[in-house]
Amino acid sequence: MRKDVHLRISNELYSKILELSKLHKVAINDEIASLLELSFKINDNDKRITELSDNFINLKKDISYIKQLLIQTYADLNLEYVDTNSSDSLDKFNKKYHKRNMND
């Protein structure tokens, strides 16, 4: 269903829309409708990007928390220093971790 609406736009904006309508070979009304639809899609995408950005920030906070928790765990176990180069268990973990991530 279509609605007829009346708009007041500047001559400069009208000229740009007219150029686009000629380029796309559609009526000026259809070009305006397309531009409005595109604007709403961009607005929706902006909202999604903002949500993803917020999720990313929360993920970074969670990772930081986990890292600090791990450091605290080492401190509570009185493990002040672990040589990651000579630790067999850490070496196995790293190999398993990297192998798993490469397969994803």
C-alpha cells in the first residue's frame, strides 16, 4: 500500500534527488521512498553496531576480570612466579589451546 504525502525540501536537495532518480531511471517519488528506506536501514545498522560495541566492551571487562581472578588464584596458591618457558603443563596447555583455535 502506498500513501501520497507532500514534502517541502530545499531546491538543492530536490536537485540531488532528481539526479539520483534519473540515474536509477525511476520516478522522483520512488527515489525519495528508496532514500527513506535506506535511511531506516542505516539507522537499524547503527543500533546493531552500538549493541555489538557494548557487547565487546562487556567482553573486554569479563576477560579482564578472569585475568585478575587467575592472578589472584596464583597469589593465593603462593605461586609468585611460574616460568612459562619451562613449565610442561603450560606448554601442553598452549599447544592444545592453539591447536583447538586453529581448527575452529
